[in-house]
Amino acid sequence: MRKDFQRSSLFENLGEDAEAAAFEFVGTVFFLLFGLGGIQAATAESATDNTPSTGVNHVMYVATCMGLSLLVSAWLFFRVTGGLFNPNVSLALFLVGGLGPVRFVLYCIAQMVGGIAAAAIVRSLTAAPLGVNTFLAPGINRAQGVFIEMFITAALVIAVLMLAAEKHHATPFAPVGIGLTMFACHLFAVYYTGAAMNTARSFGPAVVSGFPVPNHWVYWLGPFLGSLLGASIYAILKHYRYWNLVPHQATRDFEKSPGDPVKEVKRVLTGKRKSEDIEQDVASKSTSGFGSEQRV
């Protein structure tokens, strides 16, 4: 009886989970179609102009394409599915309790299939061979590649958990911070590893192009470790109640702002007690007729 109850509760929201996964597939295709499409365009243009594909302009173009594509796509699907588009982000949310096990599995399947679909669309719409596979740069060994992918994935995971999973005044604007995080990580890692930080992003093009690049496992192990690292850092922050370290960071109450620096200097120079300043402020507010609630 108990096993039946656990099984029924596990699949209690299976219909909603399947619907969310279907929209997550659409969102993943949307995100990777424009992100990978931008990389394909940059690679094709570099080949046409006979300029190095690892130039600063190329790196900036790729980072901008992926960062803006994630920003826009996540903002569009933020209220529909959460706008994850990444099995490694899904894993981190599952580990911290933000996703149930069934939805986690369905999301991962949707994201991996979405990566394949997006890569196939890019390949079919462009004349050049698919040039969006991730690979290790010359001089970068597999261990370095794994750790680079681990750290940039952890950064993305922390951005998602702290900006989107944690609810605060800026949560509706979380896609902006998440997109900028991806942009910054790409600026660092595009040259060295291709800056996957998303197994679906590497797996999709690899499937479509027949796995032409060795060491594909790097883009499974590195982001997986990044999910664990990012979730662990978030768990530590929550355990030690990070919001108590610098209180009122998310408040909109102007009363929590620092005091008047000029008054503080005068108080130090004249030796006036701080309580007298407070009494004067209260008196001035009562005579002016403006309370703190009205100012907020």
C-alpha cells in the first residue's frame, strides 16, 4: 500500500510535467537555433574572409550570440517552464529541490532532443558544413578542458539558482543576469573549449555531424561536475543564511540606506550623540507631514 502511494504521488502531476517538458523542448530549440546559428554565421564568414576563426572579433561575436540568445529565450519562457534549456541546470535544480524527479528526467530528454533539433535546423538552413561543434583548443589537455567546463557551468548554475530560483525583487529580471553570465563565461572559454556549459549544446551538433571531434566526453563530465559544484555552493549559502551577512540588500525601503554622511561627520566633530540626530530626524518628519510609508 505504501509503495502504491509513493508511486502515485511521484507521477501525480505527470500531465503537467509532460506539458512543461514539451514547451521546454520548444524553448531549447529557440535558444540553440539562434545561438548556434550565430556561431555558424561567424564561422562561415571567417572561412570566407580567410581570417582566423579564433580572433577576438570572432570570440566576441560568439559570446554575444549565445548570451543574447539565452537572455531573450529565457525571458520568453521564464514563466512557462523556467527557461532552463540545459540538463546541467536541470540537474542542479533537482539537487536543491527545485525540480521533481519526473520533471527533471523529462526536461533532460526535452533539452537533449532540442539540441539535436536545433543543430539539424541550422545545418539544413545553411550551405556550409556544420561549424558549431565544441572542441579543445591546441595546447589544452582533457583535464584542463574538464575543469574549464566545470567552472563556467558552475557560474551559470549559481546565476540561475541565485537570480531565478531564489525569489526576491529582481527575480523577474533574472534572465538578464543569466544571459550576461553566459556572455562572460563565453569570453573566457570560447577559445579554449568552445564554452559549452551545457551538454545538450555539445551533444546536438555532435549527433547531427556524426561526432567528428574527439574527447566529446569532456562536455559531459565537465558540466556535470559544474552542476555539483554550483549546487553545493548554493546549498552552503542557504545553510549559513547568506541574507544575514549583508542585511536588507534586496529591500526597497530607503530607511535601510546608509545615513547622511555630512551629519555623521558633524556628529563626530561636535561629539553629539547619535540618538539626538535620530530625535531631530523624527521631529522633522512629523512637522513636514511625510512618513516613511509615503516616501516608499
